[in-house]
Amino acid sequence: MAKKAAETKPEALQGQEPVVVLKGPERLLQRLGIQTMENELLKQHGPDGVAVERHRGEHIKLADVLDAMRTPSLLAPHTLVIIEGAEHLIKEEDDDGDPITPRGKKARTPRQVLEDGLASPFPNATLILQANDWRPGRIDRVILDQGGAMVDCKPPSENEIPGWIDRLAADHNRSIAAAAKQLLLDRVGPELSQLDAAMRKLAGASDERIDVKLVDQLVAKSSSDEVWALQEAVLSGNPQRTAQVLHEVLDIGRKSTVPAFWCLIDLARKLATLSINAERGVDPWSLSRPLKLWGPAQGPTLNIGARINPDVAARLHREALDAQLAPRQGRGHERRALETLAIRLTLACAG
């Protein structure tokens, strides 16, 4: 059997793979991998030839998974077993230590048990392991040596997102204008699953081309967008602008102080994380995706986080947490605490 690449793409699956690992948190890519396998297996075994079993990794025992692979189904000639959260299936507990069998030998770990189980082929079954967090090791080689596949389901990079939006539009026989792509990204964010859901709505309301007007009409700002605009005001370093946005959110928009507090806490946390990592020499832009930074606030947040003093940023984060908690404990007025926190963060951003 020819040696397979260490990683492949979801749409490159052929249905011949006995085991497929969908590794990475991007749900759309995981779904694409499962859909591709199902379609290919149905081509091979016919519309009634595949029985599908779905299980959660934390709710099923490893021995039961292997039994399901070995035992022919009564419903169809081929069985597709899908394990969501497969990392839990082979998780080793921290307090397990090195258990000893009755014969005095060290017990095999769940990972080793799965490795041994997958070393033998399952002629009438296919196993798909979905894992947001997959630790590579010997099991990868076992899977590849059996003709299986390791599928990369990590989120696309910032530069790849526009191409993905074009692809999602093309899936519905649509094209999308550049300005519409940017607005869609600003409204929805970079998660492919959410972009796909928005694209389905846009495609249903358009003939051929999706323009910025249609995105503005159909992809509404979330109910919290006005509150999150507070972050941009704070990042501007202008106390007057911050005060104005607070007035619009609380008085005109009639929002409660709760989402505004969480908005400021979130910003304080991001600045603290960026400042600490910047002191260690980490490129702040490399943290954009882990911190879920996109849109107009991305650049200012990264720039300010890189230059702000880590001690100051950490203190502001603690103050933000305390500012939300204090009024609930009878220490001060809730709105006054929110306004004070917002201005202190704004002044810190101003440098």
C-alpha cells in the first residue's frame, strides 16, 4: 500500500479509509469530512447499505467502540461509526498512575488499547474520530499504515477566510462582492460554520451575485454589537467618546450593565494576555485567532496590548472583575462602577 500523506483535506477522502481522524475545532470542516465519507460509502454499498452509529467519546467505552467495529450490523452490510469528542475516548486520567495488572504487568493505556485494536482491519466497518484536540503519536502511524487518514480541521488563517467565503458562495452557485465579503466577516466573524449559515440565507435571497446591500439587510448585527462598540471607543483612548457610547448603550439602547461589564472584562483580559506575551517576545498578531480578534478592533487591540505595561494590564483586569462584583456585594453603585472602569481603561489605552 502506498504511503499516505500525514494530513489530507476533508473533500479528498475516498471512502476506502477504514479509520479517519478529523482533528481540529473547525466544525464545518469536520462536517465536510463526514459528509464526504458518507457519500462515498453510499456509492459503494448502495442507498441502504450503510448503517450509521453516532456516539460521544465521553459517553461510550472504548471496548464498546471496538465491538461495534467487529460486529456485523443487522441493518446494513457496512457500518459507519462516528465518535464525537474522540479525545475523551482515549483520555488518560491524571490520577491513574501506573496501574498494575493481576499478573504484575503495567496496564495498557486507552490509547495503546485503541492502537492495538486498529492494527487489525475491520472489513465491514469504518471509524470516524472527531477530535477538537488530538495529540499526535504512534496511533497516527497505525492509522496511516492501515490506509486511514488524518484530516486537518483547524480554522483557516486570516488570509484564507476571503477565499472560503467565495467557496461557500460558489457552493450555492453565487458570487459575492468584495465589500460584501468584508461586511459579512465583520458581522459574523471568521468561524466557518457561522459564515456557512449566513451564506445559506444570502443565497436564498439572491439570484447570482451577493452585494453589500443584501448583506446589510439580511445579516443583522447581533444584539450585542452596540455593546461591543464600547471596546472600540475604549481603544480610541478618548474618554469623551467612551462616555458617549456608554450613554448610547445604557440610555438610548436601554441595555443592562451586564453585557457592558463583560465587554470591558473581555477587553481587559485580552490586553493583559497580549502584554504578557509581548514581554516574552511573542508576536501579538500570532494571538489574533486564539483571542478571537477580528474586525475594526483587531489592530488597535493588538497594538495597545503589545505596548501596555504588563503590570498595569494585569491590574486593570483585576479591577474589571472586581468592578462587576462589587455592586452585587453592596459595595458601590453599578452604573458608576461601570463608568469608572470604562474611563480607566480608556486612559490606559491612551497611554
